[in-house]
Amino acid sequence: MAFFAGLVDAVAGGGGLIQVPALFATYPNVPPATLLATNKVAAVGGTFNAARKFLGHVSLPWAIVLPAIVAGFVGSLLGANAVSNFPAELLRKALPFVLLFLLLYTWFQPSLGEAHLPKILGRFQQIKGVALGLTIGFYDGFFGPGTGSFLLFGFVRFFGFDFLHASAATKLVNVATNLAAILMLASLGQINWPLGFAMMIANVVGSQFGSRLAIKHGSAFVRKAFLVIVSVLILKSAWNAYFIN
């Protein structure tokens, strides 16, 4: 499952849809915090590998992406620290509707993310990069599902990236948010390191295949994959929020 998660995540995010349920099904008696932390270890390797592959084929505006990476790291630390003090129930209930908005907006804007036309660099764009990284980073540390989809949509909608460049930028920010969560959770001793590293290897191999597919078939393919993955995530998050006690 880690292999398939890496493949899917490299294309358009959403690998957690595969990897997290597999962990919970295989280890039903292990504390959820340990499984979620172990998932982060497995995911960070595949995400980093996909980012490395993308960077060999696309050029990113670092004046936007770097602030988003740093802010994502900080935001994830804050989110992971806050999770013990605030219930995530409200986010869990709202997630299907937020994702539905992303799906419908992208569906009815067929030209969105088709061309790579990054907006003119300036202080305002950098501030937006920090805001995106901080907000989604906090969400990833605090709750997590759909983080890659939110980042992908953000880079396309707010910065004029096409889906391929947005996917590359998303992977870089996601590496930072995963690392921050790992550091926080490791300090609490909640990670199964042997299992995490074994799954990381499979995740990296899967990401090799996924990133090659995305690079070969381009933005149109990534857009279609994004729509499919978000649709599945809507159904799964709605089921978890409203039908599972």
C-alpha cells in the first residue's frame, strides 16, 4: 500500500487515502498517534523523491516557493503542538464541504492550471506564499487529510502555476510540513521507526513511477488525477465525519 500511496501522491497528492487506512487495518491495536506519526515517516521519503524528480524538469519561482516552504514548516510545528489542546472535530465535519468547493471550482474552470503563467513576483506574492504555507502547514500538523490537494489548488489558483509546476511546489512544501510533524511527534516517542523506514522505501519506489507519469503526460493528466483524488477524498472524509462514530 505504501508503494501505491507513493505513486498516487507523486501525481496529485492524496497518498494518505491509501497509506493511513492500510496502517489502521494492519495494526488495529496500535495507538492512532503512533500510526499517524509512522505514516509521516513513510510519506516524507516519497514526497522528497517526487520533488527531486520534478525539479529536474520544471523551474520554479523560488521567491514564492521558499517562503511557502519555511512558513509550512513553522505552521506544521504550531499545528502539531496545538492538536492536544483543541479538538479537530469541527475540521473533520467541514472537510468534505471545503473539498467539494475545490472540486467544483476546478471542474467549472477548465482552463485553470492549463498554462504556466506565474504572477509577477513582488512583496505581495511573497506574503501570499507565506500565508499559504503557514495556513496549510498548520492544517497538516493539526489534522492533515487533503493537505497535498489544498497546496496544489493554492499554487494554481493564487499564483498562476499550471498543475505540473504546482505539483512540484506542493511536494517541496509538503516535505517541510511532514518533517516538522515528525520532529514534534518524535519528541513524544510516538513513531515506529523500523516500520516507517520500511514503508518509506516502498513509498519512494512508488513515487518514482508516479512522478514519471506526471512529467510524461503533463498538466492535463495531473488535473484529471487531482479531480479524481479529490472526489475520493470527499467521499471518504464525509463517511468518516458523518457515518462512523
